[in-house]
Amino acid sequence: MEWHVITGEYPPQLGGVSDYTYQVCRELAREGDRVHVWAPASHLGTFPDETVQVHALPGGFGQRGLRELDRRLRSYASPRNILIQYVPHMYGWKSMNLAFCWWIFMQRKHNVCVMFHEVAFPFRGGQRFRHGLLAIVHRMMAWMILRSVRHSFTSTEPYLALLRTLGNSETPISMLRICSNIPLESYDSDCLPIRNEDRPSELFTLGIFSNFAAELRDVLEPVIGCLLANPKMEVLLMGPGESLRQSLAKQYPEAADRIRSTGRLHVTEVAEHMRDCNALLQLYPEGASAARGTLIAAMASGVPVVTSAGPATDKLLLDSETMLFSDGSPQSIRDAAELLSNNPALARELGCRAQRLYKQSFQPAVIVSRIRDAMSCANHAELLAHEPALHG
């Protein structure tokens, strides 16, 4: 098969969609497919990618860029297989690019699938007018896209429910989990060993893999403070967390030597640091969500994960018993970490369960298999629709 993948992010640009798209494109190429990636020129730089052909769009996804994309796509065989990675803000126009939605609508004669990484800005009580407008326009955009494509995917149950509300009965909408942005082979082994198992005198290391944005720092600071009250625990901040480390060191000077930071890491370096941890602490304001790439990367590692539930937490994660869920309070998270510290067998079992679930539902090979199946069904339906004309 030949694929045309449309995305607003691709390496070397940083971002979860960028990493995800690269992994999916690489897996499609491994299957023997020809893969073309179409992305804004300003994001591409000189990224060496021998597995796919990357096409730079100097005009991005504005009207000029969309005309250029349309012109260049015409040189390829029709009908084309088009896979769109969709996040409203990724395509410019202050995240209200209605022209891009119209372009998708005009591709109806082709086999178009869309992956909704995000659907729409949420409605919240008392929100500013601009945010309310965004919530309305984003739903209009999703409504239009759902009626323009052969198959739609999304990564979480809340997104799936919203899309089914906005969609119709004619276009299939199904779950397609996101993969870890760390290649599975980087983890090196199944169910990584628990460092403290043979050396109980060592510190129990809790790793946190994050971008440490302000909303996450507000969640993490009180929790880390509570963890450090246990003199046998240390915290490793994996990612750009140096400013958080410095802030915590000032607040808890007696524990400053038990707070470490790696600085920004390349995705291939993260697994090595995860192997140095006894457990991973992955907390989010909305609760553990299958749309969070850092959480999925932690699942794939084989290291046990401590997290908390919330409105965005998928039933799959809650029911699979692959993570240790707390109620989100600092003390309950510390209790969960101490439980793992005192029970290495439980820690190992949780890590193995999470990694098995990842391989069953989240890894790139599974994602690509489902995309290819959906596209094959779309192609078959198109042939059936034209059969009367062919034989009439």
C-alpha cells in the first residue's frame, strides 16, 4: 500500500504527535508499504529519515499551503490512502482552521482515515468567551471531518464518546491506542528488574517522566515533598525538570541530595534512566489517561507505575490491574510507593502486567495492523459501491 500521512508535527520537532507519527510511519514502512509524510517545512529541519519520504510544505496548512499540497498529491495514483493526524491547534489559524476541514471534505473520493489525538476544547462553567467559542468551533470542525472520511480513530474512551455524539451511523469510529514515544527495543528486556530486590539497603528510586509543565508541577510538588519525608526514598526527574529540582531543594534542604534531574532527554535515552528506577510516578491533573504519552511509555517499560484516577481515566486502565492507583492525595501516593518498596514481588508483577497490556493493545505493530484493516475495509466498501456501475 502507499500512504500519505498528513501531520502538523514530525521530528525533529518535539511533541507527542510528532513521536507517535514517526513510530507509525516507521512501522508501516517495515510492513513494506510506501509512506509519504506531509508536514510544515518550518518543523522539518534536516531530520534523517530513510524509512519514509518526507515532503515539506512551505506554506504550512494555510490556504496557500493547502493548494500546494493538493497540487503535489495529484501526481500520485488515485484513489489515495490518506491518514490524517488531527489536533485542532496543530494546523494553525488559532486552532480554528476551517479551510483544512474543507480540504479534508474535498478528499472524499480518496480513502481517508483520521486519528483524533484531541477532539475539542472542553466546555467549562465561567470560561472566557474565546474558550467557549473554541469549544463550539472545534465541535463543528470534528462534525465536518467525521462526515468526510472513511474511518475515524481516537485514543481514549472520553474522546470516543464525544466523537460518537458528533458523528453519524455511516462512518465507523473506533479505538486506536497511542504507542510509547520510546521504541520498545530501547527497553532492552522484558519486565525490568527491581533494583532494590537484592539490595534492600539502597534508596528506593521513584522516577517521574514528564515535561514538567506548570499544571503538572502544581500536582507534583506536594506529592514529592511527602515522599521525601521518608528518608529511604529519592526522586529522579526525567525530562526538563531542573527548575523544579532547584525549587524542591530550597523547600526541603535536608533532602536535596535525594532529588535528581536528568535534564531534557532524547527518547532513546529515557529507557536507560527508567531502568535505574524502582517505580515510576505518573500523575496528571485529569487522572491517568491513555492519551498521555508519558504514561504509555511508563507502561511499556516493565517498571511498576504509581498513578491516580480521574475523569479522563480509561476503564481499560482501571480494570486491567496494571498500575497501582491512589486517591491522588500525597499521603496515599506515599503509601503506594512504600507498598512497592516493601513488596518487590508485587512490584515485579505490576510491571510485567503493564508491559503485557502494552504489547497487546498499544505497540506500533498493533496500531498499524488496525489502520491497515480499516483501510482495507474502506477499499472493499468502495469496490462494492461501484460494482453495479461496472457490471451494468
